[in-house]
Amino acid sequence: MVFWLCCLTGALTLIIFFLCVKIFMLRKSADEIAEGFAVRTKSDTNTLIDISSRDSHMRNLAITINKELKKLQSDRNRYQQGDLELKNSITGISHDLRTPLTAICGYLDLLDREEKSENAARYLKIIRGRTEIMRQLTEELFRYSVFTTVSGGTPDEPVLLNRALEDSLSAMYASLKHRNISPEISIPDKPVSRMLNRNALSRIFGNIISNALKYSDGDLRVTLTEQGEICFSNHASRLDEVSVGRLFDRFYTVETASSESTGLGLSIARALTEQMGGTIAAEYTDETLWISIVFPEQRSQPF
């Protein structure tokens, strides 16, 4: 009886050991698949997931995932190619428009020197205004294609967010005053520095402030925390959660926006922010638009 009990115990031990090894191998395979999937969805690579397990079910799972990864890679390549072609087309179109617009502006300058009736002067003023709008839109299209195609532009350097924010607000002072907006500014005395592209940062702040000029009900609050988070907020009763959710989309404009808008300002801001390793987000609560930017602290460098 004791002999058979020992045999049974030994058999159960072997079974348990075998099951433990099996579970360990399955878990290892699952971890390998998860790790491989995460790497391949984040990087541009054609390598497929390979696992050490010989279990048929886990290998079938890896094969199925690899098939989907191939489809994902193909879709990604098509998107990138299409996006590049679109940006190149934008660059070409905006460049082609520059020449005739320059000629038109030149002839308008000549017409200003000629004697003309009151009606002719009024018509000429309207034409010049519309031409200037076209010129601004063309320049914005060109800048968008350049900013989103070429990463960086100039090397990163130590930048004080405090000073950069103050400079951007000062540069927009005339436009803010024209809209009767007196911004509430909260900037800490402690220097907040990051390694960033100074010109790109200035463009980001300028585009966000310009967005506030279009949609604000007459107020603007700007805050910078010691942790490096920059927040712009303003009442914007003409917006809603749906439109705010699309503010960063390329070419998206709200119907109530100025006809001068291309819908590229915040798209450029997002592209530049992400190029420098930061994050930008927009929220809409209680008829207030909030746009926040955060640059990782690990990019900071003391002055």
C-alpha cells in the first residue's frame, strides 16, 4: 500500500512539475509576443515576432499577429508616402502662388501712385486686402510643409520657458490690445529651463496665442508651472467639445473662425511640440478652452 502511495505521489509530482514548466513556457512565450508586438508597432521595421516556445497554439498566435503586423506595416508605408506627397504638393503649390502674388502686389503699388476716383481707390483697397490675405495663407501653407517635413531646423539649446513665454506675449501685445484682451499671466520666479529649439518654441506659443485671438470671448490666461507645464485658457462660447477635439487636425477650421485661417496653426504647434519630445492637448469645459503643453524634464539643462 505504501509502495503504491509513493508511486502515486511521485506521478502527481511529475505531473505538477510538467504543468509548472508548461505554464512557465507559455508565460514566457506570451511575454515574448507582447514585447515583440510593442516594439514593432512603435518602430518602422519589417522583422517579425519570433518565440522560443514550440507550443503549436502559441506559435499559431505569433503567426496570426505577424500577418496583422505585415498589414499594419503596409498601411503605415502607404500613409507615410501619401502624407509626404501631400506635403510636397503643398510646398509646390504655395511656391507657385508666391510669384503671381508678388507681381500682383507690385502692380497694386504702382496703381496706388496713379490718380483715381474715389470708387477706384475703394475697390483697390479691397483688392489689396484680399491679396494680402492670400499672401498670408500661402506663407502659412509653405511654413507648414517645411515645419512638418524637416525635423528640428536648428540644434536644441538651453531655453528659459519663463523668458520665451514673456517674449511671445510681448510680440503679440498689439494684436491682443486690438481685441481688448488683457492677459492674466502667472509665471514663477524660479527659472524653468529645457533643451529645446528656440525658434520652434516661439512658433508654438505664437500659434496658440493666435488661436486665442480667433476664438476668445475677450480673455486669456497664461500659466507656467515650476514643473514646466504651460497652459493657455480662455472663454470660447463659439466652440464645443467636438470642434475642440479636432483643433489639431490639419486644415480643420471652425465655421466661426476668420476667413484668414488655414486650419494649420495648431497642427504646426502639435508637430513642433512632438518633434521636441513634448506633448500638447486641448480640453473644453464650462465654455472654456484649455491648451496645455508639457516638455519632459529630462531634457532640462541648468544654466
